[in-house]
Amino acid sequence: MAVLVDGKEYNVPQGASCSDVLKTALSGKKFKALAACRLNGRPADLSTPLDACLASDAACGLEPITADSPEGLEILRHSTAHVMAAAVKSLFPEARVAIGPSIENGFYYDFSYSRPFSTEDFEAIEARMRELAARDLPFVRNELPRDEALRFFIGQGESYKQALIADLPDERVSLYACGDFVDLCRGPHVPRTGLLGAFKLLSTAGAYWRGDEKNAMLSRIYGTAFADEKALKDYLHRLEEAKRRDHRKIGKELDFFAFHEEAAPGMVFWHPKGMLVRTILEDFWRREHLRRGYELVQGPQLLRRELWERSGHYDNYRENMYFTAIKQDDESREPEIHGIKPMNCLSHMLIYRGRLRSYRDLPQRYFELGVVHRHEKSGVLHGLLRVRQFTQDDAHIICTPDQLEEEIIGVSALVRDLMHLFDFSYKVAVSTRPEKSIGSDEDWERATKALVGAIERAGMPYTINEGDGAFYGPKIDVRLLDSLGREWQCSTIQCDFTLPERFDLVYVDANGERRRPVMVHRAIMGSLERFIGVLIEHYAGALPVWLNPVQARLLTVTDAQHPFALEAKEALAAGGFRVEADLRNEKLGFKVREAQVEKIPYILVVGDKEVEARGVNVRLRSGENLGLKSLPDVIELLRADCQKPFKRGGMRYNFSYY
RNA sequence: GCCGGCGUGGCUCAAUCGGUAGAGCAGCUGAUUUGUAAUCAGCAGGUUGCGGGUUCAAUUCCUGUCGCCGGCUCCA
């Protein structure tokens, strides 16, 4: 039989498998690097007879997938997960297997066992995996009618596999055997265990069966695999680097903020340096909103329970809310209950309702840096990225249905400009109507169209999350990537049909008739706490100059330069910059080190030479030394550095602090 | 909330088999006047998260609780 590979024709025996073809085609080449192959664009299963692969395509281009391609890595990791399961089953025969997919940076497999697995088991499991790899066992695919497969797993006592088969729609299912271990699996896999790359088990965790907290907790083992040792090492190195730039660690080192767990778990104590960063960010953001036609408002922290009952929060969100109970003078009466706000929308609606609005007044755009409290479950707290008290850069836009799309375009522009300002990578998703929802089809359709139309006109790539919207309306979510590759939701733009209804918001149209406006909830940074946490990781603590709490520090060599250092400090401060002078009687190397550790952008050394020239020696936090500069030159450098990120578009830099 | 791990000076970490807590950095005091990532010396600092239990004796073992870390679920 003749097969075309890489444009060349090869003769292979009848009944050969894909991997045989590949071996023939690539004899002499580095077969070890090949995990699988692709047939006419689809990954081919190397353990399947070639005929089956070719059944649908007469003329077949067989194209290798290398183990370091994204597709190849996925196959490699999935196969490694199988081998891990095989190793676990051989060491712990009582363990039952659940699922074991490849994931973004590796793979996992979930097991059910009499005790959870721990990292102490890793040595034995990895050793067994290496044995299985050394034996170069083939992965053998076998297709069975589902009944037969079901009987097989019943015989094996694999209850989770039985449950999986029960949910499969297919009449025939595929099994993969690797040594004694047979798993329900769609494939594809590497042909033989000898083709596994470099792998390492990383951690264990509890995970619910099928991700549902009502189900049993399984024991999950995470691992990773790469084409070769070097790629694995690079990855482990990247993990270390990510740990190094953990915002919790850097926040402590730079004295930006702290937590006092004994006093207020999940709530931030902002120290002076961190509070300065926050203040600068807040002021910048308020100005940007005013510039874009928002109005600043602020509502109270507590609202009476009746308000939360009317909004529906009391029914739907109570377990996440904090309440206060004020004892009445008359002891027999129920205490008066206030809810501490978990959201800012109610106040904004009350402000809107303060008087009758005309269509000429719309849109109303209310902006508030609103402090909200949400009692998050204890296990989910995570530094600044997940807290119980946080500040939303929240706005509510109340507009006519006709204005909706235009308003959302404005909001997406704000999202885009902010992401550009910080050079963030982000993902946009539109979430559509969920099963459990309220409102008319017409409302949903119009709002969804407005959202999609707006981000298309803004030129943003996006995905659709079918059925993932809020019950009260569709939404746009924007997720940032942190240094560990984890995604954090920051911006969110949500249409709401419910609250205007519940709170009877109206405007008077051109015909004098009362109409229902649409409300858009939106937050761009999401929460200042989370956003600053992501910023710290993004920049590894070396914040952009305009945002760094200390922009320049003067270091004297000896006491003799004190007067000039103070003079220079005044001059730079008068230029609008945040400057410190380190006059301590310490060696220069020591002061430089401290300034470097604090990630101060401009380290300005003053010795006798500089005093004489009435300048400073400029060292950047990168370590680069710019040599002797006059004070006006330094001011110019600082100014240019502050303005640089704003040149990318949209945003304006026009403020100073000291 | 669930599964697992961990709580020792402000921070980072030690303390054999259970024998009564030790270092570096930071801090304070003094000396030193120094040229681009750590000058030297001295001093001070702890009810080992908190409660209960076992023991002659608990940082160490058991238990409860609070918190943190890694995940799961949820989420800005």
C-alpha cells in the first residue's frame, strides 16, 4: 500500500499502523521527538490501524506532530497522565480512577482511595512511571460497544468509569490499554510509553467528582510533562520566577500593605507606600472618568434591610452579606437590621430616582470608587486578588434602550485604553442568556446584540460563553493573565433589566410618556485591590514611574554633600516628582542596594564631583548608569518616563504629587 | 465551605527519639565619613496562633478552634 508523507510516497504493508508508516517515512530522522501525526489536519491515532485512519480520506498527507508543538504536548501530557494512573494502580490496586486530562501546563488524574495521596507518594509513583516508560509498552486502542465496555469496567470495579460511560452518547467507545491498565479514553496517545518526554509530579489536591461540591472529594495528582528535560527545567524555572513575583511577597517587601489575620481576615491594611500607589491610581481614574462624561457620586455603606429585600439581594445573596443589628430602645421590638453593601447599584438608583428624569437627561453615568464587603468562603481568599472588603471602580449607566450600544462602545474603549496603558494581555468573553433568567426575549436579544456590536466595533477579539450571563442580563467579562498564567476577572460590563423594574426607574420620553430605562453595571479595574495585586505581579514590583511611590532618591556619599542633596531634592519636588534623600551615614554600596531592593526608578548619587558640577549621577533600577546629569535634565527624564505609557493612546497624564 | 499541608521574635528560618527556644536580616546604641547591591561591635526582642488533653516533662504527641498556603467549588 502506498502512502503519501511529506509529499513523498512510501510503501507500507497491508494492516500497518500509523506509527509504522511514520517509522518508515522517518527512518533515520529523530523519531523520538515525534508524539503523533496528523492526517489531513486531524490528529491521527498512532495505535489505530492505518486503514481506519485513511477510511475517510483517499489521498492522505501524513504530517508529523512534534512533541513540542501545542498539539503534541497535549497528547504527550495526556499519555503521561495515563502512565501515572497505571503506576498508581500498580502500586495501590485498591485505587479507583476518575478522569485524567491534559491541562494548560501539564496534566492531572483524579483517584478515589482510602486515603488522599500526598507528595510523599511521588517518589514511588514516579519511579514506577519511569519503569513503565523504560518497558516501552504500546498504547493499544480497542473500540467496543458501550455495553461491553460497561461490563468491563463493572468487572474492574471502576465505578467512576461506569458513570462516565453512562453519560456518553456514542454507541461504541474506545479503550486504551497500556500494560495492564485499561482506561476509557478518546485518545489520541503516543504510540509507546518509550516516547514519553520528561515528566514530574508537582502537587496533590482535593477535587470534587465532576467539579460539583455536592459530590465526593477525590484525590488529585497534578504533574507536568515536556518533550525533553530542558523544556521541563525551563518550565520549573518559570514557576520559581512566578513565585518570586508573587504580589503577597513583594507587597510585604516593599511595605505596600499587610494583613492582620487575627483582626480582619481577608481585609487589607494599606501601608503608606501602598496607599500612595492607590491614591495616585484613584486620582488618575477619577479624572479619566470625569473626562469621559461620568459624574462622581457616593452612597452610604449601610442600607436598611428592606432595600436589599426589594433588590433581591436578601433572597439571593444573603449568605455573602454582612449585617448589623441595632438594638431598639423598646426591648420587645425586633432589632433594626442594616445590610452592609456588597454592591453599589442600589445607592445609584436612589440617586437617579431623586427626581423625575427626562430623556434629555440620559444617559446618566454615575461613578463611585465603592467600598463593598462580601463574606467570601474562607478557602477562597488569596492576597489582594480575592478579599472580603474591596473597592470597585463601579459605575452605573442609566440610558434609553437606543443609547445602549453607544454607551457600551464607550465602556469598551475605556477597557481597551486601560489595558494598553499597562500593556496587559487580556481575554474578552460575551456571556449570553442562562437557563434560569428573567426578562423578555426581545430585551435579551437587543442587549446581547448591543454588547456584541459594541466590542466588534471596538475591534476586540472575543469569545461567546453560551448561557453564562447573569440571570438579569448578558455581560462582557475581561480577564487578565497573572504571572502564573492564572486568569483574573477584572472588567465586567453587565446589562440589567431587573433593577430598573424593581425600583421603578423611569424617564419621560419625547411624547411625555414614562418609559423604563436600561441600566449597565460596569467596573473596569474590577477591584482596586485585585488590580493593584495584578499590577505588582505584572511588573514584579517595579511599577511604572508615574505610579511608583518614590520616583527618585538622592544618595549622598558623605555628610559633605547634604546641603546640595537637599537643594536637589527641593528642585525635583518642585518639578512635581516624589523624591527622597538618603542622608544616612552608610556606605554608598549599602544605600544603592536598599534603593535597588525598593525598586526606586531613579537612583541619584551625589558626591563631591556632582556637587561641583551642580548635578547628579543617574543610576536606573535596571542597573544602567546614565552618568552625570544636570537637575533640569533629570526632571526632563522623569517627565518623559512618566508620560511614556500614556503615549500608547486614550489616557491622559496631567498630575503630580510630592 | 470541602481535601491536603503548615502556624516558632517585625521578616526568613533552626531546635536529634518529648528534656524546657537559637540564628541571620530588620530595630536600637556606639564606632566608622565611606563612589554604585550588604562596614564593625554591642544591646534588646518569644506565654512557640489560641483552648483542652496525655506525660514527671509538650514547640514536639492527641483533640478542638482560629488563621495561612496549594487546589476544588464560587467570584471583582
